[in-house]
Amino acid sequence: KRMLSMQSKTLHKVSDRAILDWQLDACQLAGIENIVVVVGAHSDEIRQHLSRDGHALNIRIAVQEEPLGTADAVNAAMNTIRELKARYAVILLGDLPNLQAATLKKMMLKRAQKDIVLLTVRLDEPAAYGRIVRNSDGTVARIVEFKEGTPEEIAIKEVNVGVYSVPFAFLEAALPQINNDNAAGEYYFTDIIEIANRENIPVKPVLAEDPGEVMGVNTPEELQTAEMWRRKLSL
């Protein structure tokens, strides 16, 4: 609705390529070979697009029957991830056309056997992004959704990008612990951060250097901004 379009947001184009294709490019260059694309209302449109795709990737489709939140979307992919026998899952939101392979590699290099890694960025005007609350040692204590935050938490400038590297064993154990007892009535994937802290699993942040790289696209105006940032890369 915010895109004022009947087309799936992930198929809108930035520099003549779909947002989804830019993300698949980044994954491929980062060495991620197995991809699970979680789809909902626009599943046929996305399936048709991927059938014409030229990426040298193993791409599978998972369906989220109802839009019940980000944790529910990840849960929809769990059976496929399990079949792939993956040790780690790298999880991306579907509206980040300018995310670079080097950033994904940086996250993947930082993970250890049990650690969770998430991508963050500092913004002068963080708007409605989830705020990053850190522990005294610099690890992440929790992510506070904008709708749930106190005035002190909303004042935080470091925000969640929505990109994670998570050990599959932890993911399998944590997802059933997430509930929808919140203002939106949704299952927030960000709740895994508090679960990890309860289980003494370090959550390591990777700070994106350029906010333009990790800006999500939710409106036609943001699509134009993403286009301008992408053009700068080719200058």
C-alpha cells in the first residue's frame, strides 16, 4: 500500500534491476549458495520472476500464509532450512536493494560457533526503526520496537537493519518461544535477541558505515533515494 502499487515491493526496480535481484547478487557474491525466499500475497508474481532468474543459486520458495510478523516469516522457511542441513541462517528483509556483499561477508566472518550477529546503523533521524539497546560490553541486549519503546529508548540513534546471522540450532530452539503479546499482535523476530541474552549467547553487532547501503524501501520516495545511492556506486 505504501508503494502505491499492485506489484510486489521486492520486484520494484532500482537501476533497472529488481530489489530482489540486487539482494540475490549480494548473497551470491558473499558465498551464500542456498536461498529461501519467503513469499506471501504476491507469491505467483515472485515465482514467475525467479523462474526467469539467471542467478547461479539454489533458490527455494517458502510461503507465509498470513502476515503475522517477521518471526512467523522465518518460521515459514524452517522446514526448508532444515532440509538444507544448514549450520547458519543469514536472514534479510526483502527491501534492501543496496546491501553489499562485503557487509554480509563481514557479518559472516564475525560469527563464532554459537554467536548471533546482527547489522545495525546509526541514523540522525531513526524514525520508526527498532532501537538497539547494548550491554556494557558492547553486545546487544535487546531490540526495542518503536511502538513499544520508552522515551529514553526512542532517543537511541542506533537502529536495527533487519539482517542477521543466526546458528540454526539456536533458531530452532528460539522461534517457539516468541509470542505475539505486543501492540501490533505480531511475532517479532527481534525477540530472539532477548532470548539469546537469557541463554548467555553473545549477540554481536556489525555497524554499517553508510546509512544509504541499508536503507529500506517502503515508499516511492525511498525508491528514488535508493536509486540515487546505487548510481553513486558506478561513478
